[in-house]
Amino acid sequence: MSKRTLLSIALLLSGGLLSGGRARAQSTLVNVPSTDVVAEKKVYAEFDFITDYAWRREGFRTYVPRVVVGVAPNLEAGVNVSYTDGAGVQPIEVQPNFKWRFYRNESKGVAASVGCILYLPITHRRGADTFSMCYSVLSKKFSGNYGTRATGGGYALISRQSGTGAKGGAIAGVEQPLSGRVNFVMDWFSGQNRFGYVTPGFSFTTTSKSALYTGYSMGNHGRGNNALFAFYGITF
């Protein structure tokens, strides 16, 4: 691992510990969708950075700004924009999405949601794939100040080109509070495709409305697809 990457990780971690506050609902765990939705009339903004630079002489860097709006009780809609540099010719991709939390029982700590994401290339479209992911997830929060929340479900890729890997699979994730502002998080998409990763990491609540996530994604289809990630999100 390069000195520059180690320094970046250290700065990200130290920044996440600067202030306290209670963790707020997340639209995703790390990569997989959570059962949470953005509250009505609230806006959630996030910026993701993913790179394998530390493990390759010439790696890739992916930048993903995203915005999600609570459009109604238990319903959110948003858009992501994905750009990858350093991995050959990659299209800029727009990803409109929505999620509906159709069940919630706070006393039992159970919630369930469904949603869809459209993956739409807007540059270098020749040979690029336009398709959708639809998913359903169920979560269970166990009681206690440091109670674990487990998430499970499944996903399907609609109109995905043949030869691009699995067209569906399982979703799994776990969130474990370690202190009032630090959580261990790990999630997983099954299947050998662009989503097939297991990602352990940590979340740091920086304020009552913001958090920083850092971790490492490991591909189901080989170490050459592994990558460091970090993202910061804030709710307005």
C-alpha cells in the first residue's frame, strides 16, 4: 500500500472522529440498499470515491455523487452519476432510482423495502449496457444500545446483456454499533458481475446529520477487482 493511500485513510478516519452525534438513517449500508428511506421533504447528498490505486501501478478511480429526496412518507427518489477514470474507456453513467419502504414495525425492529435503479450510460454508449436492478430487502434490528441490525434480500438485473455475469442473486448485510458514533458495517451482493462484492468497513457519525464511511470491497470474481472506498453523506 502506498504512503499516499495510507495518509488518505488516516485523514479520513481522523476526520470521522472529530465530533459526536447519533447515527442517522442510511439509504444504503455500504453498497447494498438498506430498508431505510430519506424522511419526507429531506434531501440526502453523498459523494463516493473508489480506487484500486494502492494495489496496481495504474489503477482506476471512480467518483459517484448522489442525491436522494424524501418525496413522501416511506418513499424516496434520487439520482447517482458515476464516472470512472484510469480503466480504459468508461461511460459516464446516470442512475435514477427509487425506494419504497412498505412495512415498518418499530416495536419489533423489522422493516421491509423494495426499489429499482436504472443504469443509463450517457457517453461512449456504443457497446455499453442500459439495464435496471430491482431489489427487495428485509431488516431486523435487535434490542439493546448496541443491538445488531441484519439485512437480507435479493436482486434481479433486468435487460442486462448476456455474457456480463449473473443476472440476479442474494443481498446480505450487518451493522454493528461499536460506540455512540462508530459502527462496523459489512454487506454483500452474491453473483459474479459488476455488483458481486463483499465490503467490510466502518462508519463514523460526524454530526447528527452526516457520516463518513471507509472500507475495502473484495470481488466475488478475484482479487484483481478489489478496491478501497470512502464516502461522505449529509442530510439537509
